[in-house]
Amino acid sequence: MTEAAARTNLLDLDRAGLERFFAETLGEKRFRAHQVMKWIYHQHVTDFSQMTDVGKALRAKLETHAEIRPPSVQFDKPSADGTHKWLLGMDAGNAIETVFIPDKGRGTLCVSSQVGCGLNCQFCSTATQGFNRNLSTAEIIGQVWVASRHLGNRAHVHRKLTNVVMMGMGEPLLNFDNVVRAMSLMRDDLGFGLANKRVTLSTAGLVPMIDRLGAESDVALAVSLHAPNDELRTQLVPLNRKYPIAELMAACVRYLRQRRKGESITFEYTLMKGVNDDPATARELARLMRRFCNEVQYADAAKVNLIPFNPFPGTRFERSDEATIRAFQKILLDAGVLTMVRRTRGDDIDAACGQLKGQVMDRTRRQAEFRKKLEREGLSHEAA
Ligand code: SAH
């Protein structure tokens, strides 16, 4: 293996990993790792020679064993409403999207966790791309790095970048370790310093992984619900067949029981005309949410986020009418359920929820290559 190939991308390591790398690979003290983290995440420096408080000898060791390689920006597109979208190049022609959404006093970055997605939710454009692979920690935290460099050093201190939502392409709980490591860098003071509650992981409902997240991390949880009963939800979110609503809600109860009192779970609900937007369905959703709040014994344990459907080419769904959306919200509010309607942002640059597509390399070719790799390594059933 060449030296270059053996270099560790420091963006792949969280604080604990970096400390280990400094101790074990470089034979250096932990505080050196902390100095380098500040250069990377507070100053956006990728060149060791610019790290002026790091001694020459250590800089030379770093050049040999490490690199700081953020994803490359393929293009960069501002929207009329202040939203900003980046297309970031990954390996092998793949690209993923990251979206920044500024709002009064806060700025939210929507981060991707996979190239494509394998869950096949019927109303989401990422699903039409298929699944290629998980993103590495460097590729996930690299999205925040690119946005924060664009916004200026210490963007979180200046309240430009205040929130991250793992609501871009992919299912974050299917890329658990890399996502948890990246979320730890988002919240680390030597990283992006975001408050725990301002980093949100959104899932289509992988029950066992929700439990694992509750045990291993401390972030806010959002659950993509989209329907209050199994019959409808299974049509929209095929994963519901494996983890039906009762099991999902029970996992949400367990998740909140592990958190501090007063925390809530956001339930996302994409409103589609004539599909899940009628008053009876709203009442059924309200009952489900009330039952959940009763179980965790906190009246505001559920927040419902209504998302008017964003269309994309080839979809059979349509956005609900404004009056229908308001009526749906009112039923929930009247039942005492905190309910917001998410204002659509960035749709002029296809950066709105469910419009992210990136560029996912052809799956068939990838699968053929994967089979060849297995054969080479003597792991293929066919070769045996
Ligand atoms: N896989 C995770 C993370 C992706 S976030 C999850 O399912 O939660 C996806 C969010 O985008 C979903 O909550 C959904 O509400 C929203 N979404 C997907 N497609 C959409 C569309 N076409 N219009 C509006 N919202 C959409």
C-alpha cells in the first residue's frame, strides 16, 4: 500500500478517535489532538503547514500519516429565499446534497447520511434513485464543514449555523456508527459546538435502532410517520410492514423515558392530496398523539410537523390544498397536539424536503462490481 493510501482522513474520527490516533499512531499527547480539532472545525484549515501552534516535527508526522479531506463541492446554488444547496462529490461519480435553510435567528443544515436510500418511501424522490452506499463519518461531518466554511468561521457562535437535521438523503439509522460519530463532532465544543437538542436525527422508524440511539447518543429524534394507521402507512412507508405503528410508538415512549423530562419527539407528516389529509385521518392522528403523550406523562411530548408534499418529476402524488392543510392542523391543535406547518423553502432549487436527488451511480453496475470483489476475495457463494 502506498503511503498516501494509508493516510487517515482526520474527519473520520471523533474526539475520542482522534485522541487515540494521536496517542497510538503518532505518539503524541491528547491536547495536540484538541489543537488540531480547533484548526479543522473552527478555522476550516485543511493544510497542516498552516497550523501555527503545532510544532514542525508533529506537522511532519501528520503529513505522513494523516490528511484532512472534506468532500469536494461540485456546485453551489443559492435560492431566492436564502436557502443554499450544495452538491458534493463522493467517490465513483456519486454525489449527495446538503441544504442550508436560514430563518430568523437560526440556521438549519439538512444533512445526508447515505448515497440514495433503500427504504422506498413512495412519496420521496430519493427513493427513485435507489441505494448505493453509506456515507463515511468524514462525508457526513464534511457536509457541515463545507456549509460552515461558507458561512464563516465559528458560524455556530455567530448564530448562523445553529441546527442540524439528519433529514437529507438516506436513512441515518441504517448507517448508525458513522452517523453517531458525526453527530458527536457536531455537538463537541472542539467541533461545531451545537447544543444536543439542536441536532435532530430523523428516521422512517427502525425500531431496534431507535432503542440503540437512545442508549448511545443524546440527540433530538424525529419520526417520519405520514399516516396514523398501519394500512395507510404500509402503503406510503414499506418499512411499516416490518415495524408497525404500535411497535414504533412503543419505541418512541422508551426513547423519551431515557431523556430529560420536557423533551419531545417530532412526528413528521407529509400531506398528500386525497391520500392522508382528510379530517377523519387528522382525528385518528390526534388520538394516536394524545395516547403517546399520556404514556410518557408529558402533555407536549409529541410535536407534529406537517409538511406539504413537494412534487418531483414522475410522482403520482399532489400537495394538499392550503385550506385542507389548515383544517388538518386545526383538528390537531383543537385536540391539544402541538402542530406546525413547515413552510416550504428552497423549492426553486429543488432543495425542499423529498426533492433531494444527488447523483447515485447505477446500482446494477455497482452490484456486479461488488460480486466481482467478493469473488476475488473468495467470499462469493457462486465462486465456491
Ligand atoms: N430516512 C429518514 C430521513 C430522510 S428525511 C426519514 O425518513 O425520516 C425525509 C423527510 O422528508 C421525511 O420526514 C418526509 O417528511 C420528508 N419528505 C420526503 N419526501 C417528501 C416530499 N416529496 N415532500 C415533502 N416532504 C417529503
